[in-house]
Amino acid sequence: MLGWALTFFIIALIAAIFGFGGIASAAAGIAKILFFIFVVLFAIALIAGLLGRGKSRV
């Protein structure tokens, strides 16, 4: 998912360079949404991993 966010960010940069403001803002918005979804999923996975690790010690 972070790769998709980076891809849309690069598309936004290229569109901004060539003067396509609408496309640039749309791609930047998509990149921002995907990045925040990635951060939330990463935090959930990290917390789940830390909680799961403590219970399975043998």
C-alpha cells in the first residue's frame, strides 16, 4: 500500500510540473489517503504482534 501511495505522489509531482493542477491535487489526495491507511494498518499490525508475542511464550 505504501508503494501505491508513493506512485500517486510521483504522479502528482509530474502532473504539477506540467501544469495539470486538477490531476495533481487529485493524485496528491489519493496518495495522502493511502499513506494514512498504511500508517493505521501498520500500527494495528505492530500492536497485534506485540500483544500476540507475549501470550505464546513456551
